[in-house]
Amino acid sequence: MKLTKFILATCAIGLVTASVAHSQTVGKAEDQIRWRQSAFTTLSWSMARIKANVNGEFNKEQVVQAANTIQTLAHANISSLFVPGTAKGKGWKNTEVKPEFFTDKEGAAKAWATFSTEADGLAKVAATGDAAAVKAQFGKVGQSCKGCHDKFHVED
Amino acid sequence: MKLTKFILATCAIGLVTASVAHSQTVGKAEDQIRWRQSAFTTLSWSMARIKANVNGEFNKEQVVQAANTIQTLAHANISSLFVPGTAKGKGWKNTEVKPEFFTDKEGAAKAWATFSTEADGLAKVAATGDAAAVKAQFGKVGQSCKGCHDKFHVED
């Protein structure tokens, strides 16, 4: 087998492997919109829990639960629910995503990466139980949420 | 200080500490119902993702994301959203919890503990990438969901 043929054959095997391992698109458009609205609302709940703790009595266990939820969802590929055909539509309510989210892929990926990094930082400081550090990092997570919402979310 | 006085004083300190560290109740009744509906819908999304992978092409990364989401939410104290006054009411939709969930606290705690244990097992096997083991454990998680729904959830 010539080298070029060998390389082509190897690439072909690679493509088949990639095809076997590709990420499943799950659900209908309505499911996908409801699921992403639910995931973001679960993030809101978790942010509200941490806010209550940094502004009031601090319960480490509750903060850890909420920070872990935010971190896990930051890495759960929620963006896979923004499939073509879901730029408009209704889940629990009409979607509030801006069309730019589907066209500015680089901007969307960058915004999500910032959020993921800040979420990792929040889970880390939550585990220490340092209320002041949690408050500071909570602010950074909030800023990353706002950064993305300003660009890609139609506010109520 | 007499021993009884010392014990009473120690208990008093313990009570104050417990008070400082108590878990915050966050949100109004409508928020709480919407948040818990969102958390359970995020669990449904994650279960749907794993189902698609064990019945079709298996993508380890997606299965790990979904299993970690289920495990984290299993330990996020969603039960704190079932506060008195939320047995009836509307979040995204009317709540579908049965009144028994609020009265049979032991049964509810037991059902959730079973789910948490099975969710831990699912995250563990997901990390190995063993599709057959994920399929088997996914069935056990599904059974634990069904066990709780049969007792405490008004099915559609």
C-alpha cells in the first residue's frame, strides 16, 4: 500500500470512528427549548441560593450543592440544545435567545467558556467554605452570565 | 460550673451554631415550584440523553455529562423546594406532587436516598465508558424514578 493510500485509509477509519462516537441530538424542538429553559432556570435557582447565603447566613453545605450544580451544568453541553430550527419556538414559554447566538458561534463559545471558567472557580472556593471568597467569585459568575445575556438573550 | 450547667451551656452553643448554619429557604412559592419543575425536567433531559446513547451510538462524553448532571442534582437537596405552602400552586404549570410527599417524610426520604445511590452508581459506570454497564445501571436509576413517581407524583 502506498503511503498516500495508507493515509487515506487511516483517515477513513478515523471518520467512521468519529461517526460512531458522535454526540446524539435528543428530542424534538419543543423538548429542546423546554430542556434548555429548565437548565438555565436550574442555574438561576442555584445562583439565588448562593446569593441568599453570601448576603445572609452562610451555610456551606447549601453553597456547595448550588456551586456544584452550576459547575456541572456549565460542562453539560447545554449548547447542544440550540440546534437549527430552535431559534424560534416555545418550550415552557417562547424562547428568548437572540438570532445572533446561532450565527456568532465564536462569540457564543467564548461567552460560555468564560462562564465555565468562573463556575469552576466558584465550585473550588465553595469547597473551602470561605464566605468572602465565595462572594467575590459569585460576582464574577454573575458578570459572566450578564455578559452572555447582554449579547444573546432577550431580557424580559 | 456544675456538670448539668456545663451540658446546658454546651447545648446552647450548639443551638446557636446550628442556627447560624441553617439552610436558607430561597424564593417565593411560585419560584420554588418552577425551580423544582426545572430541576426535574433537567433530570428528564439527562435521562433522555443517556437513553439515546444506550439504545443507539454510544458517546462516552455525552453520557458522562448527563450522568454527572443526574448525580449532582440528586445531591442538590431539591427537597428543600418542597416547603409548606407549595403542595398546590403553579410554577411553569400546576404542581403534580401528591399531598403524600409532604406527610410521608420517611417514605419520601427513602425514595430519594434510593435514587441518589443509583445516580452515584450511574456516574461511576459512565466514567468507565462501559456501555453495557451504563445500560444496566440506567435501568436501575429509571426504576428508582418510577418508584418515587408511583408514590408521590400525579402522572400526566
